[in-house]
Amino acid sequence: MGFSNQPVNSMSGNLILENDIAAAAKVDRFNVNGVSCDVRNKGDDRLDLCMVHSISSCTAAGVFTKNDVQAAPVSISRQLLAKGDTFHGFVCNSGNANACTGEQGLRDAEAMSLEASRQANAPARSFLVCSTGRIGEFLPMDRIVPGIQKCAGMLDSLPESGERAAQAILTSDTRPKGCLAKWEMEGEELTIGGFAKGAGMIEPNMATMLAFLLTSVNIKQGLLQEVLADAVENSFNRITIDGDMSTNDTVLLLANGISENPISEKTPQALEDFREALGRTCLDLAEKVVADGERITKVVRVEVEGASSDADAQKVGRCIGNSLLVKSSWYGADPNWGRLVHAAGYARVGLKMEKVDLYYQDVPALLAGTPQTKNRTAWKAVVSKGRFTIRLNLNLGIGSCTILSTDLTEGYVDFNKSE
Amino acid sequence: MGFSNQPVNSMSGNLILENDIAAAAKVDRFNVNGVSCDVRNKGDDRLDLCMVHSISSCTAAGVFTKNDVQAAPVSISRQLLAKGDTFHGFVCNSGNANACTGEQGLRDAEAMSLEASRQANAPARSFLVCSTGRIGEFLPMDRIVPGIQKCAGMLDSLPESGERAAQAILTSDTRPKGCLAKWEMEGEELTIGGFAKGAGMIEPNMATMLAFLLTSVNIKQGLLQEVLADAVENSFNRITIDGDMSTNDTVLLLANGISENPISEKTPQALEDFREALGRTCLDLAEKVVADGERITKVVRVEVEGASSDADAQKVGRCIGNSLLVKSSWYGADPNWGRLVHAAGYARVGLKMEKVDLYYQDVPALLAGTPQTKNRTAWKAVVSKGRFTIRLNLNLGIGSCTILSTDLTEGYVDFNKSE
């Protein structure tokens, strides 16, 4: 489960997280599938369109990119969420982002939603819509509409259909990413099934990040939105720069409410358990997104503590996690604490060098700003690993934040030098 | 002269800028040189210590890094400038940054200043001090002090001494960088001689940037500081992220006042001419720093206009100029307007896609947000060049800013993966 290995103290109901790329198919009364409709017009059979359909009507929540430039499906899904009460699913294509496509793009995104609703025999406008892929080209609706028709005819809850759905949203990802969470509430098993796509280098991330979450929880829309926003803030937003999101970034959550036990502020423990389960699911998917970053070789957890505020800690973590020099040194397995401190210093949060403690895993590199050079061999051993933690204590206050980052490789540059 | 090819309209005295790495030796009554004192203890004869000595006492101004972590020589030079009235020069070593070196580092920086003053027969504390190179190691004072003694004995105004000084401050730069500005005032020739070092990828820059400027101008300290701050803001600060400076970044300006014509607010044209000359000198050096970025293959001028404010334009320019995906696409000569717009959008200045005009040199790529795909071949031709300009008009207001950036290459990552 990557880095999320801390015990869930608050949990009353034995949370189990399973690494399951077919997770979406395993939540009761959701049917899913993925098909190929050749969005990119390459004549291949790459899976590039997926649908999720809920037999029961769902409450829905969404978190979207904050980029000034928003892709058409983001605008349409926002509108649908703002106007609609209940939803029955979503449709998502890969290969074309439907971004920077003007009025035509908005019409196409709306047409995808309408066609998916119609083909699933669901009310009009009850399907949300996402796209990811190339920017600035119109969607090939002559292939996407038949794709929706085909996919709608194949919706079921077989594990292979869940896998196909998780596969169909990918772009430069090397593997599908899924997570199934299960926990108990009053003797009933509740579930969240999630799948996601990432790639790009995540920080600074302009590659689209998509995550889809399905749950059996019974909860009102306003509270669902709040719980989702918190979960995203502490997971997907810890792997990407604020304001640095792509035109298409989207996290959608559908709750079909088939659970017999409604969750609300009046059931604080159940609500807390759901928060925990959703938070852990999002964190698991976020970690999988980082770990599959384009051509990366290392995943690094940057823990900043002792800042004057959580916001300050986040600034420091992002400066470190986004520094090209720091990322390059990780790639070279160079435990370069000088570059780390450099990067922390330009966050400009009043860092005092003489107070800084820095650890590679548990090995001190700096204590009160003084290099612990006797540990040099131990630092090198840590930074040579594929996953490690760097902990920086500013000793200024109680603010903290954890950022997940990666190294920067020659392969990344090569991969991105042309489309 | 790189990109600074606009006519200097305000100039009354025929400004001439010369590309001259020996420029420091060509300003009257300054003596300079550079020596090898094996700062890195590698037994090589790399030039790594330089001194500049003014026979006359100088007014001095300085602009320093805003990083929370400031190297010892930055602290000491700041203190000297705050306390002192007149100065006689500076001393600078490369190979060791004297950063993150605590109390010992401060003592060493002060000792460098004192030793340089003494050896030049100048008043105590009349030499400013800089260092650049590796972080976190104490200066080898047993080699630096003899280096200062040696250099002080070789100070003169021969061109080769100017070249050696410019060479001695370099780290991963591939070549020395100098600029000589000359203009006339009341029949008298005034000069500014400057030299600089850069390297690193500049954006995000953690590599030390140093620039030294010497002039014959006769001007009071407060005004000198103001003119320098303006010049730096529009040159060196246009190639580096705000707050993203290294622990050692320093720009120093010494004015020996031998000119017979004092410059002040009471001589507005002469003051304006000096502003122009200093601004152009700094811009020229800044461009040379960018063009010598580590392993870059392209220099890109990003002109943002039509923003609601200059500050907004700067945010957009920096987002574009620092985007790894944009920089990688420049490297691959891929005219990827989608990534550019993406990056502009996450500056979050209220960009409206339907208003955006984007040009590669003079070739429109987007007009009112609509791709001009008929020009695709022409875009590709522009982005294939080693130097080109990208112009983005947001059509929201009159704010503008120009940022100089570079591509991101596999070579950069390889170069920085270990020290």
C-alpha cells in the first residue's frame, strides 16, 4: 500500500484496502465497462471509452481543476452537478481532451452525456462526462457516439469489465490503478471502489489526473461534496501544485445509497469512518498515480514539520518536491542536503538554518543546521532506494504537511520532447 | 546582443554596448585579476579567486538573494554595505559557496574581506565578499588567504587580467560573460564594465548567479542603490523565479565617482542615461547567463501582454517559462500551443481562452482562442531555431512582462543527477 502504512486509529469498523484494478465492478449495483472506439483514429484497438452506470440513482460530488483554461467536459460536468439532484453514471474517453475546443467542444461534451444517459436508459443529463488526451482538437463524435452505444450494451459487474473500464481511461500511464475499500457499519459491509489515471510528472503537473469513486454509502449531496473535497485536499492535492492543475483534472464520486444506514452529522462515528475510508482510498490512488509518473525511477515522501503553519509547511514541501535540482539529485541517488535546504529556503517562510533538522528516513543529515557527515554512507543508502522518506523539521511551530514527489529523469525529457 | 535589440530612445549620449569579457579591466582606476588557489582541493590550476580593487574610494550598492537561507558572504556583504560609507573593491571565490556553514562561515567570510582590504592597502572592511560553489563545507582558508595575497599582488588593468577575473568566478558555466557600456555626458565618456556567472537552469534557479558592475559614474549611494535595484528587477529577476534564488545570488555595483559630472535627481537626463546604460548592461549579462544555462539548446523569449496588470503578466510568463512540459517540447522543437495555454491557465489570472492570441515570432498560432492550424509548418520552423520569441496576448488589459527562458534537456538531468 505504498506509504499509507499508518494505523487507522479512528476507524471503528476494520477498514480493508485492496489493490484491485477491477474495483469499480465490485460495488453493488454499479455496472461498468470499457471499449475501443479509436478516438485517436489510429486504427488500433486501444480501449479508450468507459462507462459506469448505477442502477439506483446516486448522489454525486466532484472536484475539478482550478486552471483558468477548463476543458469542455469539466464545464459540462460542473453544470450538471450544479443543476442536477441525482445521477446515474459517467462516461469518459481517453485520447482526446476536448480542451481548447470552444463552443463545439461544449456541444460535444453535452452530446456525450446525453448519449450515455439515453443508451443506459437513464434520465437525460444524469451522466457526468470526462475526457483526457490531446488538446485543441475536436472530438471524433462519429466514432465516440457508436462507442457509447457499444459500451452501454456491455455494462455489467464482471471483474474483467472493471479492468477494461480502468484501462480505458489511461493515456501515458503504464498500468491501470484501482483500489477497493471495505469496512463495517452496524454489521453491514460498506464499499468504495475507485480507479484513476495519472502520468505526466505530477509536479508540476499538466497531465490530466482523473479519479472515479463509487460507493454504496447513503449520504446527502452537500456532505458528500464536503467529504470528497477533504479527501482530495489530502491526497491528490498533495501530489500536485496548487493552481498547477491541467485543463481536465477531475475527481468524481457517485454514492448509490443502497446502504441501510444513512450517514450524516448525526452519526459522527459512521461519518468519521467514511471520511477515513474515502481519504485512504484517495491517498492510495494518488500514490499509485505518483508511482506511475512518466519515466520516474523513485517515489519520495517529503514530510515537513515544525513550520509556523500547515500552509507554510506545504510551501516548503512543494518547493522541495518541485525543484529540478533536487529531483535530478534523487535520480542520481545523490543525498544532496544542500539542494534540499536551498529549495526549502526559497519557500520564504522564515526558515532559520540553525534550527533545521533533516532526516533521510531515520538517519539525521542535519541537526540544528549542523551536517552529520558521519552518516554520509547511510544517507546514500537511503537515497539509492526506489522509495524513501525525507523529513524536514523547521522547529518553528507545529505546522506540517506531506508531499509525494518523484525524481526527474532523462527519460522524462525524452518522452515529453514531442507529442 | 541577444534579444536586447530595441533602440534606446531615451538615450541622449549614444550608448554603445560591447561584448567584452575583460570589461572589468577597462573602467578607469579599477585594477583586477584572478588566480588559482585550489579551493576545491583537486590539485588543478582552475582560476577560482578574483579581486577587484578601486584606487579611488567608491560608493557601492548591492542586491542579494531573498532566500531564507543566506550564505555567510551574503550576510557579511549586507552588513558591510549597511555600515560602511565607501568601499575599495571586492573578493570572490568559486568552488565553495560558504553556505550552511554557521558561525565559522561568517568568520571566514569576514576574514576574506579583511585580508583583501589589508592586502590591497585599503581601509579595513572596504572589500565586499562573495562565494559560489559547493554548499555545506567550510572554506579552505589555508588556501584562500594565500590566494588573496597572490591576487592582490597581481592587480592591474590589463585585458588579460580582466579576463582572468571573469574566469575565476565561474562554476558550471561554459564561458566567461562580460559587457562594456560606454556613453557620453557633457563631452565626457562614462563607462560601466560588468561580468557575471550563471549556469544552473536559471528557472527554477538554485545555482548561484553573481554579477559585478564597475562604473566611473559620480553618484550618491542611495540613488545608486535605487538605480541598481531597478536594473536588476528588469534583467536578472526576469530570468529567475521570485523567491527562487540561491543562497548566494549577489549583484554588486561599485561607482568610483571619477567622472567630473555628478549625477543626481537634479540632472534628470544624465540620470536617465545612467539608468538606461546600467539596465542594458544588466540585461545583456542576464541574457548571457540564460544562454549559458546548463546543457540548454534553446533560449526563448516569452512576451506576455494584455494582462490585467504587469504582475499578472509576470505570473503567466513564469508559469510558461518554468513548465517542464513546455520546456521539454521546446527541446523537441514541438510547437505545442496546448501546453503553453495549459501553463498560462494555471497562473490563474482570469485568462479567457476565447480572447487569447498566441504568436510564434510573428506567426499566429491562436487568434481569439482559435487555432490557426494552416500555419503549423511556420510554427515548427520557428520552434526549431536556437532562439525565438513567443508572444501571448491575453487581451484583458495593458499589463505586460517579458521572461527569458530555456528548453529542458536530457543533458541537464544527466549533468545534475549528482554533484
